[in-house]
Amino acid sequence: MTDQDWKNGAHGHKFVASFSGGKDSTLALYKAMKVGEAVGLIVMLEEEGQRSRSHGMPPELINAQAESIGLPVYTGAASWEDYEAVYMELLEKAKEQGAEVLVTGDLDVPAHGCWHDKVTTNAGLKLGMPLWEMDHLETVQEFINLGFVTIVVTVNLSLGMSEDDLGRILTHEYVKELEARGIDPCGEGGEFHTTVIDGPIFRRPVPVRRCQIVKDGTYAFLPLELDKRETVASI
């Protein structure tokens, strides 16, 4: 498998996208939609089904993102033990809807031993990673230049982030600040995660309400909820 195979995997194909609701998966979806046809989004939930596995987002907020983008969502609740089995079931559902490729927002996965490469091969799908091996700064700059709006919702306090970062919008100025603090502008070291609420593939902004910050060990979280008052007002 060459980098061009992975980078251009969605070109001319129907695809399903692995979606966290954050900036990388959203930018990968945007790029793939330019060259292929999306049939849906795959979102993995924690065992209880109350939050997404990757970014801790409530399902109704994920559904609001997907509705604004105009795509159906394939969700599965799983522990880490049965994660792969549930993920494979979702891939099979996507295949039934015509998906030929799985698109992910990975930048730095290894060329050999990639988990997504393994599961797509087992499912009889190809793999598309439009962001693979992109420069981190260029990636986030492109994301911002395209007009996407994303909020920092998770920070690792042991990696240079603070509670004050929670709720900040990713802008060019903020990216420069992160770099000056020695933080990867994409957060690829696990420094932070974001939730995207608007951009060129969104038909309308996703209205959110910011909840009280929660701390858990070295992590701090800003839970977001769908602001139903705004949703009703826009109908």
C-alpha cells in the first residue's frame, strides 16, 4: 500500500467516514466529499451509549452534526474488548449501502500494521486517509482557511494545556500561541480534542450550550450539549 493509494482512496468511490466530530475527521470528510460520494458516518460510542468513544460527545450532538452535513450515522456502543467486532458490523452495514471505501482522519499511522488497514481488508473495503502524512501545521491552517469552526473540548493538563484552553475557537492566532507553548497544533500527541460546529460542508451551524467543566485525573473536559432553543428557533 502506497501513500498515494491511501491519500486518494476515496477518489471516484462511495465511502463511509469514521467520524469523531472533531477537526481531523471533519477535514478528511470534506476532502473525500470533493472526490467521492459519502454514504454515511461511523461513530463509536462508549458501552452505555451515552457518549462517543473518541471525544465524549452526546449522540444528539453527533446527530445534529450529521444532519447539518446531510449524512446518516452508523453508531455502535462497545467496550474496548468488543470494539473491533462492533466496528466490523458497522462496516458491513455501510457496505450494504454501497460503501467501497472507509475514510479516516489519521495523519500519523504507520504504513505497516495500521488498524484501519486491517479492518478494511477484512471487510473487503479499501482505505482512504486524505490527511495521511500531511504536515500538522499545514493541516490545521487549511482547516481554518476553509472556514471550519471548532471548539476545544478536551485538554490533557500534563501536556501543556490548561482549563483556560477549554472553549476556545481554533484560529490562526490561537495556533501560533499553541506552537509558542510547544504544543502540536493538531493535538496529535493527545494534547487536546475539538468539536466542529460549522464549516463549508455544514448546511447550518450546530447550536451548542457549554456545560460545566469536568476534571478527571490529568484531563479536563468541556461538555457540550445541543442547544435545543436555538434549534427550534431556526426551524
